[in-house]
Amino acid sequence: SYNHHPRFVGRVHHHHHRMEKTRAHNLRSLAQRLQGTQRNLDDEQRRLINDIIENANVLCTLWDDDWKDLGRDKNPHVFSSADDAGGSIMKRLVAEHDWAATEFGPRDTWCTTLRSAVDMVLDCRFPMVLFWEKHLSVIYNDSYIPIFGNKHPWVLGRTCHEAWGEVMPVVQPMFDQVFQGKATWSENSILLLERFGYIEEAYFTWSYSPIRYHEDGRVAGVLTPITETTERVLAERRIKVLKELGDFGTSTRSVDAACAGIERVLTAPSNNSDLPFALVYMARSYINNSDDDTSDGGGGGGTEMNDKVVYKLAITSGLEAGTPATPAIVAINQTEGSIFWPIHSVLESNETTVIDQPQEKINAFLERSGNAPVPLPGGLWPEPPRSVVLMPLTINTTSSSLDQIQAGVVIFGVNPRRALDEQYSNFLQLVTRQMSSIISAAMAYEAEKKQVEALAALDRAKTAFFSNVSHEFRTPLTLMLGPLEDALRSIDPPLHPAHQGKLELVYRNSLRLLKLVNSLLDFSRLEAKRTQAHFRRCDLFRATADLVSMFQTAIEKAGLELVVDIVNKDDDDQHQHAAADENRDEGIYVDLDMWEKIVSNLLSNAFKYTVEGCIFVSLRKIYLSPSSLSSSASTSPTTAISPSLPCLPHPHHPHHRPTHVQLVVRDTGVGIPKQSLSRVFERFYRVEGVHGRSYEGTGIGLALTLELAKLHGGTANVDSVAGEGSTFTVTLPLGHRHLPQEHVDDMTSSSSSSSLSQQQQGATRDATRISLLGNAYVAEASRWMDDDDDVEIDNKNNYPL
């Protein structure tokens, strides 16, 4: 040690000086203790001890003189005056404190271990406290001051039992473990402190680490770095409440369900920490289940009866509903407070109101009214809330947050062991807003539902009206058409040419009117689900070909080309053997009346909007895989159509049996804009900005086509490019298993000859019937040509085309 003296070494770091000085003093103390036991030592031992003491005194004198030369006093670890504190509050207090009156003793008697520990605590910027010796006397730094709260600076130098007596049952076992040489760690642990005049729920993360004497390694004290995590713990559990409210709020469909869901969230045991109790009074007009007695008033939401506004307890959590403190119905007299909660004043001011010491005040109120006291719950804690918060509840009447109306008042009990600080107030405001959003969404859904129901009722009334009017129109039209047909067929005597033309004009327009009436009647039946379909097996290819041929004259007269590709592929080589008969056994089952309307609507629509080019009609059996059926609802790629190249239909796969029959009607007309494609099958919808042969139309034809296809278990789709043309596709499944069996007329027989005869007879009837039904569509199409009066007559039935 002597050889390391700075007089011989030169400049040495201050820390090294401290260590050498401490060693010299310790050496002298040890030698002096040995000198006191000289009676047990021999002469040689006494001589050695005396030499040690003499050399230790020299070293101590040298080190003390050198330390003074460096400008330091004998107590480098502890500040002697406030001037040395450097702006630190705790350094100043430690320098000025009367340590002789504490367990620490006078400052100049502190050992090196204590001086080093105090120096480390005071210099640290992290919250830290030192508990010294078994009495756990306290020294802490500036960052620890907020943790002591109102106890600062009274606790400086006092024992832990005096500073934190309320938590000693929790931390004493930890201290005992540290004095056994084992450090401890606690994370987000709750401590119930009394630092602001009340028992406070607080959370901390800290560790207890032993500080040992330099001389012998014994535990001298406990060093405690600590951080308060109260705000984080509270924020997490409050966010949980808001999340639970938000999760269920998206699925509420009524105000009653919204209130019940909010009540379930608030009453959950895990959520009553910050919401010991909650009451929501809403104007009765906003609550659906108003089955209570109306003797206390009537109406709600600002409706006044007998100078009173009626509110109902819609949500209650933590308190029993219907008590004198929580009446189920509140009739608020605007000039007199009839209940404890100041609901009217909150609504009138539209501001938050706080009631301090609510338990005392509500007990006094109930006593004056002759009722027994009602204890207010404190959630997790036995004491009642120290504050109650009342907030106005507003709801949005539209999607805009500016359109808000007052619907009621929310009453919150405050956690008795937490202060009503800014964070707590913000949390209560967020809960109120979440309630408002949930209830507003439920009210909006109810309003929309009522609107939809009203529109549905109006739609049903309109459908019934159309149905009745259609019946009324069809009867006189039918009576008119009979004599007109007889007159046009008359040969003896023949009609005068002038009269012939006029009657034909009347007849054409009568047919057109009958077609419109029948379309309205069909649609009204479909919507009312009164359509009676009759599905039977038929030769759909022949019936479709006959229908298309009826339009041929009008199409060719308009200068268009009609390309027809209607082939029954069962006649191909792939299906000509007996093994392929079961393919035909699937058959095509349709209601021919409905099929005629599908084909006629698509053809007349193509003719109406095609001024030049061609119209292509295809009917074939095809194979559709299950994967293509599942994706049939998706929009297929739009196909451009060239007037000079007819589009080919989709062939069926050569290795699979056909599963569907597909009708394709393509044209080279004006096409449909992309933005209108998704709406072309809506009823009464007409594409704007397109020009055809006529501006007439009701917007029913394509909608009717889709509904009739659905009745057959099929689909209707459209692809189009504006200015190039459109493709309409109707696809129906083969067989009859997909159809309602009670509406299937299966024309089968044990005799193949009789079955064939029945099918041939049915085909003849179908052709005759189709020609009758199609005349109205053809007659209307003929009117769209420039020469409306030059209309040919069907030679077979003598009907004008």
C-alpha cells in the first residue's frame, strides 16, 4: 500500500485513492483491536502489532494529507452542503438532514459500504431506494420522489415500516430472503399504498438486491431499482373493456340487443375494476320493450306529458334495478329534483357532472324520502366509490357525427382506489362513445329494417296492383282479339284493302299490349311465388328452331344476317350406340311457355339493338364440370364480337356425358357499357345512352328471363363490349332431378312406340302453341323497322307477323 502512494506513483484516479485510503484505515482499526488483546499474546506478537499500528498511522496521515491536497474532504461520498448538490433535490436533502436522529447515525461515522451505496443511489437517474441494515432505513433518489407521493420528504431516513407500513406484509418475506443472500424480482405486482390520502391501487416492477459489507461480505442492506407500471396495467385492462364492447357491437340488430350486450360486458367480473357500477337512462322512445306502466308519464325523447319527461333504465351493472336509488322509470319534473341523479341538469348543460362522496349524499337523500340506505358497490374493493360521473349519451341520427341528438345519461361509479384523473375521465368518455356507437348502429339497422319492410310492403302492393290491372286488361284484350282474328281471316266477303290495313294495325298493337300485360302478370306471379310451372320432356331443339324461324323474316328484312346453329349432339358419332341411350334418357325438361318467353325476349332484345351485322343463335348440349359450376356466378371475360366471324358455341367434352343445355344469343349491336353489366337483369332497369330501333320498353324482359331461368334451375349471364355487341347465355341442367317433382310431367310409357307417339304429338302441339305465343314478339319487332305498315302474314295460321 505504501508503494502505491500517489507521492511515488504520480497522478492516480480518485477511485484508486479511495480504495487505498480505506485499506489504510481498516488496517489501523484491525491492529488497534488486536492491541486490546495483548494479554493473550507473546512478546514477538506484541512487537509485530505495534509495528503494524505505527505504519498504519503513517499511511493514514499520508493519505489524509494527500486527499486534502486533491481538494476533497474526509467524506467524499456525502455532500456537506446544498451547494454541492448540483440541482438534485435528494442530494441537497441528504446533505442537510440530521442523520444523528436516525438509525443511520452521524454522517461521519458511516462506513465505506454505506457511503458507496448512498453515492450510487443519489447519482442514478432511474428510480432507486436503499433500505439499510435490518431496520430497513430509507434513502432514495430524485426519480423515486413520485413513488412516495405525499410522504416525501418526511420518509427520508425513516424505517421501511414507517414509510411503507401498509405493504410490509407483502414485502417483508422478500426482505427476509434478501438478507439470506438471495435477490428477488416482482413484475407488475399490485401494492395498495397510502401516499395520497387514500388507499391506492398501484402496480410496480422491482427487484431487491443485497448490498454487502466490504470487510466481511455480510448483507448490509437492500438496493431496490423500481418502476411504476400502474398506467400500463390500467390501460391494458381498460382497452380490454373497449375491445369487448367493440367486438359484439358490430353484430347488434336492435336497441334492446345492444343494451343487453353492453350490460353483459359491464357486469363481467373482469371488467368491474374501473366500472364498479353503471346505469344508463334512455328516453323511452328509443327503447323498444316499453311494456311498463305509463302512469308516470308518456312518450319519451323530449315528449312531455304533465310537465314531465320520461326516461327508462335501459342498462344496469353492479346495482339492482328498481330500487329507490335506481328507479326503473324516471319521470323528471323540470322544476323539481324527484330523484337523486341529476339527469335533467346533465342533459340541459350537455356536460359531464361529477358527484363527490356519493354514498353520504345518496343516503341523506334516501333518508329524507323515507327509504333505507343503498350501498354503492366499489367493484373489487369493500369501500364505496369516492366519486360518481354522469355523462350525456348522444346518438347519431345519420352517418355524419354532426347529426347527434341526446338520448339519455350514463352514470359511472369510479374505482374507490383510483383517482379520477385525466386518463380515467378519458376512459369513461370512450366507454360512453362506444355505447353511443353501438346503440346508434342498432337504431340505424332497425330504421333500415323498417324502411326495407315498408318498401317490401309497397312492392307487394305494387305487385298486387299490377296483377289486378293485368287481369283487368287481359280480359277485354282477349275479347277484342277474337273478333279481329275472325275479321282478318274472313274471305267471304273479303275485307276492303283500306279496312284490312287498319284492322291489321289494330291487331298488331293489341298483340303488343297483350304481351306487355302478360309480362306484368308473369312478373307479379313470380314475385308472389304463385307461378305454376309445368315441366315436361320435349324436343327443345325443334321448338327453339321454330321460335327462331318466326323472327327470320323480320331480321332479314332489316338487313341483318341470322346465323342459326341448333344441333342435337346426341346424333353425333360419340353418342349413336345403344350404350349412349342413357344420355338421352336424361332428357330436357322445360316449361315451354316459359322457354318461349326466354328465347323471344333475347331475340327481340338482340334485334332491337342491332342495326347492322348479324344475330347468332346457338343451342347445344354441353358438359360443365363441378368446378365450372361453382364459379359460374363470377363474371366471365368479356368477348369482343366481329360481324364477319360468327362466334362458335361451347362444345361438350368428347369424353363426358352432356350435363346441360345452353342457349347462346349473340349480336353485333350497340353493346352494353361495362358499368351497366351488373344491372341488366334488374327489373325496370334500362341502360342509358344506348340507341336502338326503338326507345320503347319496360325493363321487364331481361329480368323475367333471369327469373324464368332460375325456375328451371339454370342461370342467365351476359358478356358485352360497348359498340361491339353482346352475348346472352342461358344454361339449364338436363334431366328433372333438380326440379320440383310435383311440377314435373314425365311423359314416359312402358311401350317405346307409344312414348314416341306421345312425344311426336307433344312436339306438334308445342310448335302450334309456340307460333301463337311468338306472334306478339314478332309483331312488336316488325314495328321497329322503318316500314311499319308492310308486315307479312304467317301463311300457316294467317296471323300477321
